[in-house]
Amino acid sequence: MGQRSESVRLTAAEGRPSVWPSGQAYAKGKARRRRLTPFYFAGPAVIFVFVGSIFMALYALYISFFDYQLQRPGAPRFVGLKNYAEAFTDAKLWTSIWQTFTIAVPALALEIVFGLALAMLLNRSFRGRAIAISLIVTPVMVSSAAAGMAWRLLLEPRYGPVNDILSRLSGQPVQIGWLSSVEWARPAIVLTDVWHMTPFVMLLVLAGLGSISDDIYGAAKIDGASGWRLFVDITLPLLKPILVLVILLRGIDLVRIFDLIFIMTKGGPGTITKTVSYYIYENGLSFFRIGYASAMAWIVAIFFIIFSKFYLDYLRKESR
Amino acid sequence: MTNHAPGVAYPVQLPMAPKKSTPLKVIKTIGFYALVILIIAFFLFPTLWVVVTSFKLPVEYFSIPPRWIPEAPTLDHYRKMFVDYKVAGAIQNSIIISAANTIVTLLFAVPLAYAIGRYRAGGSFLPGWIISQRMLPPVAIVLPFFLIFRQFKLINTYQGMIIAYAIFFIPFAAWILLGFFEDFPQDIQDAAMIDGASEVGALVRIVLPLLASGIFVVALLVFIFTWNDLLIALVLTRQETRTLMVFFTAALVSPTQEDFGVAAGAVGIGMIPAYLFALFGQRYLVRGLTMGGLKE
């Protein structure tokens, strides 16, 4: 509408007699050009990204119907849904999904608890606050690969400082094989991820706390609330939107956890830290069972998408 | 109200300023600072340990109990790293691939964000697209890349890496940029266009310079996330194009080997961009890491 009146105004300004046919045609052409403008700008990116990723996804779907093994000579053989049938009965796949959650859930819980605690601690004005926050958030931008490498050095059973600190504190030699023992491998991964991403949670919660007005606390204190009750009854509910976002972002990343596993344990010892991403990677790119890995990737993708859709729907209902 | 709160509990008092007697206040302040310093130490310690280890001689990092401060610091590992392990090639690859991807991503993402911000074209679609892309197990995306790139001989090439990364990062970059374009007052651009500038001219000469700092931060984020990526690089590179992150996986084969210090040095180098950003770009972190899901 806006464009049309603009072009009519232009024709008038040019002093043309308002001969409608040509004026209309002019207006039409201009309007169409205006309507198409966004596509000139968005077009290249849309084509590149969408064609790229949709093509990739469909290609993965296509090869998931084939017995496609790279190291075996001969053309891939069409096998229909056989890969999917195999995946659904593959106990290792379901174990890997379970193991993913045994790492992701504790890590997420600890990151939220510590992130909240840190944010509450630092949510006051004190000298050096900006520097303190800058230093605390440094791990966040470090790559998972570097974080995993750093913690491998720290957790080294004999030469690493973690066991050394534990020995000094307990007064007796501690030689925990963090990454080589079945009991400690998962806690070690969780510890690394907590170090890596707790500051991220803290930053988000701090941003959320900053948007809570002091008046609310003032009013609550007049009503006689204090300390713990203030936190539970006022701060937490007001932080809910932030916590929802945190759980979503961290949850997504944690269920896909791969880099730390690849760097720190390669799924071991045994298969105790073999997460679902690592299991699929191993099938596809170590054993080169491409068709089967693609089928598993699709199953897991659909599983995650449904899971997060329920999560988002639930949150939407809760927040109303 | 309480029932709706997520089940999180922790035993720390709310930070309400205590207005009580002075000695107690002093003790509290000291305690507070001690706690903050302890926390900072925890988050800095791994990096410090890595850096210190890279300057230790093998005798020192293989000493029991561990020697915390090297008595005879050495640059030997750095010499080895560059001469024997050819880490320079990996660093160079990381820089080339990250920088090129940043440029390509912005070339596509800026016009996309502009179109959405100004014309509201498909704006509600973008966040959904990014979230669903993030939800997929990364392996699901990497596998077809691997196969198709094999066909087109793009494995072990810079072009292949850049195409793969750009597909990942264009929606991400566009989504953050969108916030900047939405906040930009359209009148300024309209005024330029009435004065006779074309739309592209107005965008390039008027709008983009005014948004330069925001675009620069997005560029830094894309650079660092590309630099940090492991999986895509692991699958799509070989010896000649491997990035620093892939170099890590080869450097520390077994912790009892000599290359302990080399690995530590490489990890330290790999952390440099992250530290630069955390120290100087920290105020943009929230927006970048939540993909604009939260505006400061």
C-alpha cells in the first residue's frame, strides 16, 4: 500500500498528466520491484544455506536405505529399512543414549546450581567486579578440544595436579585414574564440562538478575521476607525465563557431547563414556558403515526434535 | 509460586548488603574477597597449568609429586613444536580457514539479516531453523558432507572447509545481526535514499558503517567458533589442511610420551583467541552465546 501511494505521488511530482494506464503500469512495476528487493538481498544466503543443508539432510536419508560400507568394494546395495530395524534392536545404541544422559543430566544440574550460586554471589557492586567476571568467564570461549586437553593434563594420575591436591588435602597418596577407571571417567567428563560452561550459565543469570528491579525486593522485605525465602519466592520465579533458556541451550549441547569424549576418553574405558554422538561417529567414520550411521543419525535427530518439542510446549504452557 | 520454580537449591545467602557492626562487616568483606579469588583461581588454573607445563622440562612434568613452578623454564617444547611437529602449518590452516569463513559468512549473512530486518521477510523462520539445526547430532550433518565432498574432491581443501562452515554459520551470524538491523532507525537510510542513493549504496555507505562495531563482534564470534570447531575439521581435513584443534588429537597420543610439553604448548596457543575475546569482548558474550535469544 505504502509503495503504491508513493509511486503515485512520484508520478504527480514529475508533472505527468494522470493518465491512469501508464501510471498504473509504472506503479505496478515499481511495486513489484519493491516486493522483490528483499529476495535480492536474502536470496544468495537462502539458496546457499538451504540448498546446502536440505540437500545434505536428504542425502543422509537416502543413503540410510543402503548397505553402504566404504571399505568394501562394490556399489552400495539398497536394503530398504534394514538399517533402521538394526538400529532399533542395537543394544549398544540404546546404551549410548542412556550413557549420554548419565553425563548430560549431572553436568546440566551442576552447571545450573553453580552458575546460579556464582551469579548470586557476584550480583552486588564491589571493587574489581568487572575484572573478576572477565576472568571467571574466560573458559567459555575456549574450545572443547582445548578444554579436554587441559583437563587431561590436570587429571593425569601420577603427574597431574588434581590428584596432588587431593593427596595433600587428605594426607595420603591419592592415585585416581580419572580417565581410565570405570567409576571416574564420567565424573571427569562432567567436571571438565562444569569448568567449561558454568561461567556461561553465570553470565546469563547475571543478565537476568540485572533486569529484576530492586523495588520488588524492597516490597518483599517490608513484608518480612528475607534471605532464603526471598531467593525461592522472588528471585527464582523471576529468573525462570533465563533458566528455561539456559536449560535449552546447555541441554542441546550436552546431549550432543562429542568433542570432550573424543579428546579425553574416546568412549572408554570400555564403553562407559560412549555417548550417542560418539557411537554414530565411530560407526560412520571409523568403521565406515555409512548407511547404518546415517540411519542412526536420523533416528536420533527425530528423537531429539520430538523431545525438545515436548520440552518447549511444556514450557510454553508453564509460562502462561 | 514456589511450586513452579525449577528444583534448584543451594546454601548461599542472598547478597543483601549487611548494614551491621563494623568488625563483622570487615570479616564478611574479607571472606567475600577470599571466596571470589578462590573461584577465579579455579577457572584460571587449568589454563595456567597448561602454560606452565609447556615451559617445563620432561624431568619436571614427570616428577612425583608434581612440581608446580618450573625451576628451569625452557622453550624447548616450542622449538620442537615448530620444527618437528610442524605446528605452524596447523596454526596457519586454522587462521586461513577461520578468517575466510568469517568473510564468506558475513558476505551472505549481512544481506540476509538486512532483508529480514527491513522487510520482515521470513523473520520468524530463522530462529526455528537455527534451533533445529543445532538440535541435530553434529555427526548427522558431517556424514553427508564427508560423502559428497569425497565425490567432488573437496576433502582436504580450504574451499571444502569454508563451504561446510559457511552453511553452519550463516544462519547463526544472520540471527545475531538481525538484532542490530532491527534496532537501526530506518529513517536514516530512507533519508539517504531520498537524497538519491540507491538502496545498496545507502546500505553500504550509511547503514553498515554505523553498525560496524556490532558486525565486528559477530565476525569475531564466527572466527572463534570456526577456530574452536573439532568435528568438521576432523572429518574434512587431512594432514595438509588440518587445523590446530585436529593437531591436538594427534599431539598427545600417550601422556607418558615426550610430547607432553608440546601438547601443552599447542593447547595454550589454541586458547589465545578465546582469551582475547573473553577479556576484551566480554560484554558481547551474552548476545553471541545465546544466539541473540537474550538481549542485554
